[in-house]
Amino acid sequence: ILNVEQSPQSLHVQEGDSTNFTCSFPSSNFYALHWYRWETAKSPEALFVMTLNGDEKKKGRISATLNTKEGYSYLYIKGSQPEDSATYLCAFPGSNYQLIWGAGTKLIIKP
Amino acid sequence: DVKVTQSSRYLVKRTGEKVFLECVQDMDHENMFWYRQDPGLGLRLIYFSYDVKMKEKGDIPEGYSVSREKKERFSLILESASTNQTSMYLCASSPGGAGSETQYFGPGTRLLVL
């Protein structure tokens, strides 16, 4: 059974500080790794799809790295702002068209 | 701009009632998905559909059924709602094919079964 683990489960960060959190996934038969952001009362939205070992993607102050050999991805947020408060989800393709989802990291930015 | 809509944001039903959750996407996507999300757990797949009138069970199909009569619409049916089906339900769609495809989500329906 494929398992996707995210840590920590929740995180409180002071506004202006930088932070990062982890997604661990099976390292064998890697295909892709997805990151999503889910703000309260909104739809989850895709941040990145990562496919290559060593890949680094960036969107504004948010970036992600990928290590497929050891089976982890880091999401970094530089200079956290209140609007970064959200649950960050990662997902790994399973069989057929399914994605296997981590439980998420809930990020709370304290002003 | 891509859009996935769900029929209700909040729903309160009684045990034993039949519940319909509707999802519509306007992107001509092949795949559609129904998930539920509970505290401390990842999104769990209930059912998905890769074509009109086609459906596949996900990880937790028990107590649910689905219908996809038109490409843009995917309905989730709780035949006889139970309290353990109180949850957040999310619909998503994707263009089709491989697991690298981005899924686009609706805003979710928070269902409370009393």
C-alpha cells in the first residue's frame, strides 16, 4: 500500500519568518509529486507538479525541491505572510488515475 | 478560468435520508473524482470516473454510489445517510490520463448527518 507522509502536522510561524515542511513518498517507481494549497473556505489549488529528481520549482515566495532517490520533497516559504496560512497537501500518483494524498501540514502565520 | 462547482457548501441531513451531492465542471475534463476529508487524514477517494457512464471504486466506496450521465456532471449519492458520513466532501476533475495531471477542485460540501 502506497503511503504519503507529511510533517509536521501543524506549524505556527511568526509573520516574516521563513519555514519549510516535508512530504515523504515511496521512492520506487516514481512518476510525479504534487503540491497543493488549501485555504479555509476555498478550493484546494495546485502549486506544483514535480517530475524530475533534483527539480526545484518556484512560485513567488514559495518553492519546492524534490529528491526521488530518497523519497522526499520540501516546500519552503520565504518571509511568511498572513495570506500563506493554509493547509499544504502533497500527493503521489497511485494506480489508474488516482492520487494518494498526505494528511497535510496546517500552517498558521502569527501577525 | 477553470471551474468546478458543487451544489451546496453546507448540508444537514438526518440518518437514513438519501443525499445527493452534485458536481459540475466546465473544462471538458475526462476524469472526475469524489473525495472525503476528515481531520487528521488525507483526502480519501470514494469513487472516480474516467468517462461518461464509467465509474471506479476508490478506497472507501461503501455506503456511496455515483452517477455520471453527462461528461460535465458527477453525482455522489448517499443511499441512506449515517452519522459516520459526516464529513467534508470534495469533487475534482482532471484532463485525463496520467498521474501527473493536475486536479481541479470544487469548494467542498460540508455534510452533517444527525
